[in-house]
Amino acid sequence: MPRSDRLFEIIQILRSARAPMTADVLAQRLEVSKRTIYRDIATLQARQTPIDGEAGIGYMMRAGYDLPPLNFDAEEIEALRVGLAMLTRTGDSGLQAAALRIHRKVDALHGPADWLQVSPWGAAPDDPGKGCVSVASLRDAIRRAVKLRLTYRDEAGTDTKRVVRPLALVYHLECVLLAGWCELRGGFRHFRADRIYACTVLPASFAEQGETLRALWREQNRWDLPAASLTDV
């Protein structure tokens, strides 16, 4: 968890606590060390966050403290809520976890809106425990512009080994597609994330060619096509 998110979580925990909370309890809740909690509390206190207490006794938030409102109007907040909820349909567990954290922040500032509901039906969740690649690992490889060695299983059940330069993710209702330059085929190809059964990050970087390849891919592929028409592996 990024430090900014952890600081926010500490504020939220202390705001809702009815008794002083020790560094031990906070550390267990946030899965960090006590020393990290001490540093975070000191940082919040230095930023004028009204936290009372000390090490060995516990911490409490002074009554009446509230977070500043987000600078969004009602329509923007509702759009944000629906968009975050729709991430449950992508199958990307990393984005789903991030969406939940943001949702909590919005609820903390504006209260819940249970009347806005989104159907959870969509792509199957990525589950490395069941042999599927983590979509978060694909996003990380795209950000860092590093090559991937994939084991890909096509619709007929045939496995192939590919070295791919990952360029983009396309989120469809029924699946997530990885777009990349396939060195085996010598061209752009699209891979369903739920059919990638092994993925190894290679030390080779393609950072200097990344933006050029991505621009060429955008020119050659329409984003509004159904997923079935793009899985030309």
C-alpha cells in the first residue's frame, strides 16, 4: 500500500475508533511494522492532524475532525461511484482493490450511496492460484516497457511460447486483452489474459520503441471492435 493511502487509512481507523488504538493494533490492521506506524503518526501530527496520544499508550483522533471535501459536484461523484463499481466486471483484481480503496475515501467524505448499483457480471477474476496470469503484472510490464515470455493457450487448446512487447490492455465485458508486438509472428497480436498460463518478465527493455509501437498499434486497431475479432494470435 502506498504511504499516502496508509496515512489516509490511519485517519479513517482513528476517526471511527471508540477507544485509544495502540501502534500494535494499527500495525496489524495495516500489515506494517510498529516503527512504520510511529513514523506515520508523527507525519500526520506534523501536518496538524489532531491525533492525541503517544507510544505505549495509544492514539485517538480529537472529536470534530473531518477531511476536506473532494472538489467534485454531485454528478461527478455519482459518475465516479459507477465507474469504480464497474471495475468489478473487468476481472482485474489489482484495479478492483484500488477501486475499493477509492470508494472508501469517497464514502468517508460524502456518505454511502447504496441506490447506485452495478451488476457484477463480466470477465472472470484473474486468479494466479488457478493458473491465470495476474492482470496487475501485465500492467506493470507495460508501464516499465519490459518484454514478457508468455505461454499462451488458444481457443483450440494449443499452447505456444511467445516473446511479447506489451503495449496496452483492452478491457472488454467478457475478458481483458493484452495488446503487444509478438516476436514470433512479427506483428501486433492480442492475447486474452485468461489464456495466458505462464508469464515471465525478461530483462530486455523496449522503452525506446514503446511509444512508437503503441502509436502504430492504435492506428491499425479499432478500439470499438468486439474481443472475438481481436484475438488474432
